[in-house]
Amino acid sequence: MANYSFEKHQRIKFEVVDDDGGNKFETIGSYESTMGNLMGSSAQTLQAELEMAGKKAGSLGKIIVRGEAVKDSN
């Protein structure tokens, strides 16, 4: 969980990884944005295309991320 501060420009990166078992992992793709972009999205839900160098845009699938404002947390 990342804390969001309105006064700061906070970058966030999501990486989608396939766990094939036996310590075999394959990166599916990633997406970079800002917390402000996520929290400012409609219903605080961001949809985006996954990206990876050398791969055709839109060929890796989508990521859907939803933020939730929490006033107090322990």
C-alpha cells in the first residue's frame, strides 16, 4: 500500500509477473503512472494497456487498478 500526499508528485509502477512455479517467473508487462492520475480517475479506477520494450502496444493486455482513500490506518 502506498501513501498518497496531495503536495507531492508520486510515481507508481505496476509489474505483472507470471509465476510458473519452481522459481520460474515471466514478466507479462508493466505500467507506470502517478498516484494523482490514479486517485483522480473516475471512481478512482485506472485502466491502461500493459507495456514492455520490444512488444507491440496493446498486445500484452490491460491492467485495472482501483485506489481507495483511507482516512486513518493502523
